Amino acid sequence: MPLFGHDLWRIHTQQHLPPESFAFIAEQETPDALGFRLEAGGPTHGLALLKKEPIVATQPCIFLEDAPNGHTHCAIYPDRPVTCQSYPMSKFGPRVYQREATLCPPDSWSDEDTLAPHWRENLQRLRMYRDIYVEVLARWNTAVERWAPPEPLPASVFCDYLLMVYDQIAVAEAAIQPDLRQGILLGWAQIGRNDRGGIDSHQLTVARAQEPPWITYFRRVREVIDGFFPDLEPLPFQNVLVESTPAGN
């Protein structure tokens, strides 16, 4: 199960666990925006939840526990990764649907279940955390390439960076009123069709008077991220998949 930076930070802070006790780093077979480098020009890696030993694909998650009633349950359920929260659903525009070829039994979810509001919220949270994590990684990767450490960096250094960044992001988020935070989440990466000027996913350029709250928040998060490795110039925003919605939605 993949981990984003926020997942690592939340499990660490809420469960009081060191990252090395629940996360592992694996080299990516196909590099993508969720990959990070530990050496200049080296391979990219991804974060994932540990499995119970021996660590093979068929082993359960390290946090899956046996209950006295014979069932199993997640030992960190309130703090489980955002990918777990949204599984097995996906979203196309406003429509939530169950993905094909999931590990859930065929009759686990009905069509009515997909209408539950929490699925859309969880899927929006997945998008928001992913987009922010991509920005965090871009800053790290640029620093690694720029200064080219003589030896590969320990994974613990990367995890420390994530924890420090998300500590600061949490401060920025706490300063926002709860209702506005919810609006940012539900409106993430969406822009009304009648908004003037359009949007460039790399620059997030739109008339400031019409700027959706999620873009304003995203700019604030970028200010936090840009505060790390201050000798580096600010980077362009990484690619964001933006949905067009009817004005007012």
C-alpha cells in the first residue's frame, strides 16, 4: 500500500511510531512524480507500508491485527493512509464508482454504497494529498540533483525532511477555519466552466479575484515547501489534473 508524505507524518505523530517501524522504501520500476531520489542521477524510490514478515506481496499489512472474535481489523484505522481510506473506489468527475479487479469480494459494495458522501470526500483527499506530496518531492529531488551528495543519502534523512515539511503544513492548515478547510477539500483541483482566464496546471494562473480557495491554499502550501532548501529558486507548480465544473459547484 503506497504512502504519501502526509500518511507518514500522521502515523508518526498520532501513533508515535518511528517511520522505519512501519514504512519501507522500494525502487520504482517505472519512475513517476511520486518517486524520490537519494542520489543525483540515481533511481527513484517510493514509500509503502511494511508487511508482516516475510515481506512478500501476499503477506498482510503490518497493521492488520487478529481480533478475539476471529476477525481481523486495522490497528490504526483512524490514521490509515489516504489510499486505504478511498479503496476500492475511484472517481470520474462527480461520479464515484468501484474499480474493477479489486481485492474486495464481488458483493462487498452496492451501487447505492458508492453514493455515500464519504467516498467523494476521501477521493478528494487522495487527490489533494497526492498533489501536495508531488510538490514536496519535486523540491527534494531538485535539491539532491543540485548538490549531488557524494554518497547516497540514508532513507532516514528523506523521512526527516517529510516530517519537518508536514509539521509546517499542519500549522498552515490549522490556521484555516474548519468550514473553509472542508470547502478547499471538496473543491480541490476543480474550477468553474464560466471562470474567466482558464487555468494553467503548471502555473495555476487564474484571475486572483476569481481564484478558488483551493488554489489560494495551494499557494500557501508552496510557500511552506519553498522555505526548505532556501538557496533553491521556487519551482513551477507540478502538473495538476484540473476538473472543469459548472459555475457555482
